[in-house]
Amino acid sequence: MNSTSIRPRPDQILELSRGLTLPLPPIDNTLLEIIVETFLRAFEDVCATSSQTAQSGTEAEVTALIQARLNEIADHDPFWGQLVSCIVRGAESLSFDGSHLEKRPDLSIYLTERSRNFPLVAEAKILDSSKGKTEKLYCENGIHRFLNGEYAWGTREALMVAYVRDGSSINSKLTHYLSSGTPRNSVKYAVETMPEQTSNTSEDIAISTHNRSFSYLAPNTPKSLPGPITLWHLWLH
């Protein structure tokens, strides 16, 4: 898209959000936990059947395997099939003001009881410090996209997924990075709550919240600001 075509498109946003109040109501944490658990299950299956790709494949290769596995689970698991209609990789979406028509988050999870125009979004990154893929990149090219209105701007939650290949953990890398820097990275990434572990399991899963400062264009929103977004961090080892 050239620079002359990058402009707000209120008509696109109006049509996309027709009949809706943004941001959408929050997804129940119990459902999000089920989604996260099924994502972990899919990754474990991929590791068992395609271990070489899981260990050394590109981000797109690993994500494509997980997408296929999640959709296959929906075909055979009645509960998952009732919760999720389908998972799409690289589905084109609009930015918050319609300036960009072809944003492509890594995975879009379409829930059966939610608007099809606003799926649950997951963005994935490889963490491998030996190849320059660090928590800094995870934040700059991942978290930031949820804060500036590129991804998940009509919802209150999203997933950040890391394929960890260097032994990094959320606590030692992500939390440390967000709390360091001059000025603080916590300010840069509008952190309201630092990543907190969601359970006592051995899985590396945490939740953080971040403020968002862009304003909605849609006239049917009672508040112009979207409020904070909750990010579920899944670091898959």
C-alpha cells in the first residue's frame, strides 16, 4: 500500500462495527483458559509429529502446523468445535481507523458466540537470542501492534505466543525487559500490570494489561477510547 492510500476510512470502520458497541464485552476467563490449554495441546501434538519443524522451522512453518492442528481438533472434539468455528492464519484485517486494509495477524480465532468481524487474535514470535530474536523484538513487533490499533482494536484481549528456543522464560526475559530501560519500557508499552503467572502449573503462561491511546472512529461507541487490553503470553518450549 503506497503512502497516498494510507488514510482513515470511516466508512470501512462503520460497516465493520455495524450493530456493535466497541470494545466488545470481555471473553470469560474460563473460556480463555480453555483456548490456551487447547493451544498448548496443539503445540505438543506438533512437537510429537513434526519435531524438526517445531525445533528449527520458521515462525510461519510452526504457526501453520498449529493452525491445522487446532482446526483438526475442532472436527473431532465436540466441546472445542462448539467454542471455535475455525482458526485462520494471516487473515486480512483493518487497522482501527481503516488506514490499513491488509493487516495480517498470525492467527485469528473465530469464536462461535462472538462477532465474526472481531476474532480473538494471536501473534507469534520466535525467541532465539543467538539469531537476534529477543524479547525486544517480541515487544516491538508483537505487543506494540496491540497498543497502536493495528491488531485486536475492537476487543479487550489477545494472545502473544513465543516459540522459545534459547531457554528464555517470561519472568527472566519479558518481565525484566518491561521493567528496565531509560525511559522505562513499562511506559513505552503502557504497562498497567506486569506479566503474572496464571496458574501453578509448569507451563510458562502469564497475563499482562496495557493501556491503549488511539480513538475509535465508529459513532456507535459510547467512549472514544478502547481502554486497556489484556495479553495472554504463551511461551512454548
